[in-house]
Amino acid sequence: MVTTIGFFVLLVAAGVSLLLVLARFNSRGYREDLEKSLGQSTGSQVGLADLSVNPIKSRVESVKFAWPAGSLPRSLKLSSLEARLKGSSFISSRLRGGELRARLGTMVLRPPEDTISPLVTKGEEFLDFGSYRCSQFDLHYGTETDDSVVRLRGSELTARPAEDGDGLRFVLSGGFARFGNWTELKVSTGLGEWNDGAFDLKSLYTKSPSSGEAVFKGVQPITAGSPSVFDVQLIRFPMGELLGMEALGRLIKGHVDAPSGSLTFDPRHVDSGQLDLSFSGTEISIEGFRFLGGLASILRKEHYARPEGGTITGTLKWDRDQLSIEDLKYEVRSHMMLTGQIVVRDQELSGTLRLGVPEVLMMKSLTEPRYSSFSLPRLGYCWTDLELSGTIEQPSDNFLRKLQAAPVKPVNQ
């Protein structure tokens, strides 16, 4: 009887203690203490909504972090958070568990004005989890709009404390990434670290919507004092998606490889992104340039209006204002060759090209080309210089004007 009564008393006492503990964890005072602790460790203002703690599953409706102006992180919003707590959580004031999960999350980064502070600092912390996971995570660098310089959407993000206890390590899986006005890329995997006041993108493996791969690896991390540099590698990447489907990609089509290039931007300036990429490709076609139609007309060969199966090399340079292809060389063997530079700025086309036509089609005699605007043969081609103009939708050039200023003599059939 004594044993039974003692056990019953202990059971009641344990139940009362558990109720008191749960009441404390679900009290307004504890929520305010948790907000204060998170704010001190992250250097932000924190707001929690609908905190519910119990031994089975604990939940938070949403949490918002807001950093002061001048910081790299500006805001972080997480919703539908839940975790299964360890029993030790109800003995101490710290919420402990294997993983804290959020369904949705959005983070906005902006150019810092001073030294980038650690994302999480050591101190009295109310949270202690092995990992933090968000099923659908969005990231914007610049502004929370579609035109931000770097955008990540719909990716699964998992963050874990670094092995040395300082900083965080991030793993990305799935979702989509976009740099400037590039086409949106599908994310395979990614790895990054936030440590010692710097964010370092270790690697990001992506695929284009149709085919091809793009790999980004951090060379210089994101800090407040110097530009950030990423190595870029392209594998069988579509020209249309590289140059923009509504830009130069409408005129040059095919797939290219780029063993190594660089993407650079200054984190203090949103519009500072720059891409420098040397590429090469085969089975490339070009179309839409006005001189192609003129060439097909004077040579009476329709396939000149849309050359196919050519090889291409060049260096792509892009920033927020302009896209250009420098050191361009496009050749369809024994058919035509183009060299020079193409520039697109605000959808307006410019640049200078040298057009080569096989001498067997252009030479009237051994010493005289059929059109004086073409040179004598060199490297098997007769050459003429072109000035590009117009827009991407309506390309133009001076090819026909140069022909009109020269004697016109038909090509023998």
C-alpha cells in the first residue's frame, strides 16, 4: 500500500512538474527570452509567432529576422517550423533536438557597408539542434524581386554548425538559381560556408532547362572589402540560354563548352556582376543577321541565309549593362567565315565583323573579285568588313550599302 501510494504521488508530482514545465515553455515570458537570445546571437530583431512546445512535436508558426542597414543579411522569414525535442530540453532552458525543420523560407542579402559580421555568434543560446532544414528556400541578393543580381528559389537548404564550432555549413539540393539576366538554371547540389565574417560558395552544380551543365566554384568569398570571384565551367550548354532567349541567343544557336571562366561581383554594389568566359562549340547555326540574306541573294545560294554546322570560338563578356562576344570566329568550312566582335546593349546591336566568302565564289579572275567591296583572297576567302546596327528583333548592317557603292556583276551559275 505504501509503495502504491508513493508511486501514485510520484506520478502525480511528475505530471504536475511536466505541466509546469510546459506552461513555462509556452509562456509569453519564455517566448520573449527566446526572441532576445536569437537576436543577440544573430545581431537582428527577432519576432516569433505561435510558439507551441510539447514532448511529442513542437511548432512555431513563423519567425522573422531583421538586420540593421549596412549588414549583408537584411531579412530572413521562416514559416511552419517544427521539431521533436530531446527530453533534456525540459530540464534546461535550451531547446535541443536532431533537426529543426521549416516548410518555407526567404532570405534577402544586400551589399554590406562595413565588415560582414558572423551570422551566428557564441553566447547564451536557447537553440541546440544538429541541423536546420528548410524544404523550400528562396534567396535574393539585392532586392526581393525577380531582377535581383542573384536569385535562388525553391531549393532545399540544410544548415549545420561547422565542425570546429564556428560558423555554419550550408547544403543545397534542387530548386532554381539565376544570375543577373541569365536563364534560370536548375540546381543539382550546392555547398557553402558562412564563417569569420565571410560567405564562401564552395560549389554549385546546375543544369540548363533543356540540356547542358554549369558549375560554379568559389575562388574569392563574399566579404565587405573585396570583389567576390567564382570559377565557371560550362558543359554542352545551349547558346540560346547562355546569351538570352530574347537577346543574342535568338541569332546564334547550338551548344558550347567553356572549361574555365570567371563570374565577379563586388558585394557592395548590386549592379557589379561581370562574366568573362571563353567558349567553343560545333554544329552552330546563325540566323537573322541582315547580311546573310544579302549574301544568299548575290551568290544565289539559299543556304547562306541560315548557315548551319559551323564551329565557333570566342570570349563572352557580360555585365548588368552590356553583353558582348569578343574574338569571335565562326566558320562553316569551305562555305563562310566570320570574325570580329558583337555587342548588345539595351537590346541594341553593334559591333564589327569581317565576312569571308570562298574565293571560288567571289573571284571573277585571278586578280579581280566580283565586288570591289571584297578583298583579294587570303586564307582561301575574300573578305569584307561589316558594321552591325539595329536591334535584336530587327538586326541591320552596312552590307548592302557597300555593295551598292561597288560594281555589281552576277556570279556564274
